[in-house]
Amino acid sequence: MNLQYLYNEYLNIKFNRDLPASHFDYFEYDVLEDGSAQLFFVDQKNEAFLEWAEELQPRDPYYTNNPSWKPVLSSFYKQLNIYDEQTFYYLLFTINSTTAIHSINPYNAMNDFMKNYCFFQLAQLSAITRLNDEQKRQLKDFFFFLYLYAHPVNEETLYAFSFNGQDLVHTKSNIQIEHYFNNYHDYYSENSEKFQPQLLIAPHKVMACKNLTLELLRAIESNGLQKSDIRAFKGNRKEIKQADYATRGRHGDRITANKRC
């Protein structure tokens, strides 16, 4: 999926621009009763992109005495434990929820603005020519921290990931996030029958989710973006910033938690 077209539609709905809708192969935005909107499968309107793996969320080992199970992808990553697996799931949810449009209220207005603002800044950071590599690295760490903080995530997830060059990695294990997400989606696609009824979408739709998640991840990493994409992100960032002035005028600058992973 082309992120430029996706975010054109995102802004079209979020800021009521009344422009012709964009059409995608697998997903389309649907506005809900509370004014929020999510990406749903075109031919499966009751299943949202953000929620496809909701029933596959790993059990929380903090609520179990002597947890003894292994992570789902333990055969791929021997160094991964069940506590790490939780943070990977929360990261996946956080990245996927970048596509969601929330109903804005005084309690989430600033969080919503900051998460999206940081996403767009990360997406076009590598194209900035006035900064040296060290300055870009520092800004990348700064914006990614705020991106997670504004979601908001829990403390373990907030500090679990970092950049190794352009690549986002799990700091403790050095697992590259792109590789993990690839294996994660491939595993559930190839073993879909085993995980029914928790997995309610077909294998080819799992792969469509993978492709979109990896596009979002690459934007955060500022990897593989074309010049046209970067120009679009700059334009989208300006629209978000302009619209936020009106939002802050109505709701104030308060930052509070919305849904914490």
C-alpha cells in the first residue's frame, strides 16, 4: 500500500476536507458513530486492521505464578523471553494504530497530535540536509521516544527499542523489528487453521496486514521512502500542525493517557 494515498485519505477524514475518497486493494476507512475511524477490510467490514491480532495477544506473564510457556516465535529467536514478547506485541499495536483516527476530547488531544507529528517527523528525517548524521540520530531517538510516549505505551515498551543505524531493533536482544514482524505474520499466515477461532481473517489478509505494517515501520525508520513520499509527508505534517492550533484552542494543552499498552 502506498502511504501517500493512505494518509491523504487519513487527513481527508480527520480534517473533514470533503475530497474524493481514495480506494485501496484490501482496506478502506469507515467512520464510526463516535466520530472515530479505522481501516477495515474491504470485503470484511467487521474486521479492522488494528484489531486483527487482538485475540492473539500473548498471555501476560506478570499475572501468572511461575510462567513456563515459550514465546510463539521461540524457534526463530532463542534469545527472546515471554516478557520481551509482550513488548513486541505492544509495539506492533502502537505502529498499526498510527492509521486510526480518534475522536478528539480534552484528554487525548495533545497525545493524538504528538504521536502523529512525531511519525511524520521520523518519516522525512533522513531527507534533511542541514543536519549531520549525529544530529539526525539524536532527533530520531527523541521523536521515537515521544511517538511511543504519546500513544501511550507502558514503561517496559517505552525503553525496549532503539535504532541501530537506520534499523529499529529490540535493544536487549538486537532482534531487528522488520525481521520479527516478517516472521510473526508469516507464522500466523502459515498456521492460520491452528489458531482459529482467534484468527478471524484469511492468510492472504494477514499478509496484507504485514505489508501495511512494514510500510509504517519503514516510514518510522525513514527507510526506503521515495522523494514523492517525503514531499507528501511534509505536506501532511503542515496540515496536522495547522489543524492543531484550532484543537488546542478548544481543548487546551493537557497531556493525559488514552489507552496504555
